[in-house]
Amino acid sequence: MEIYYVICRALSWGLLIGFFLGGFKLMAGRKEYTEKQVRASKLLLAKITGVVKYLTILTLILGLLWCVYFLILGCAVPGQAEYATNMSQLIVSVLTVISIIFAFLEFVRRTDDR
């Protein structure tokens, strides 16, 4: 756990420093892109978002399936109720992260459409 804590702390500092340095760079000036480069990046983002959408749907369906399984397991075998609850919580937390990533990509894609 100590190694995981150090990694999370280092990533947090890296994100904070990168965020503020990126903000300063953004305020300093913008790079101009050609229309061809803008179209190519929008097309790539649309393709990536499409793939991520289907992967998100797949993981949500699989998550629902396994959460129902663990619900039934917890009801049918009372000795396994705590295990089933822990597994369901783990599945839901992973699905939440995946859904947040998908929502962010959709937000970026729709913001670029304006």
C-alpha cells in the first residue's frame, strides 16, 4: 500500500503542476492550426468516442449482469453476503470511473462541435 500511496501522491503533484503550467502556456498564446488539422483531429476524436461508447455500453451491461449475480448470491447464501456486497461495490466503482471517462470524451467532442 505504501508504494500505491507514493504513486498516487506523485501523480497528483504531476497533474497539479502540469495543470498550472498548461494554464500559463495557454494564457501566453495560442498556436494556429490549419483547417485540415482541425478536421483531422475532430474526425479522430469522433472515432475514439464511438469506440469508447460501445466499450462503455458493454461494460455497463456486464456490470449489471454481475451485480445481479452477486445480489442473488447474497440472498441465496447468507454466508457469502459480505463478499457479494464487496464485489458489487467494486463493480459499481469501476463502472463509475468508466462512465466518467466516457462523459468527459463526449463533453470534449460536443464542445468542439460549436
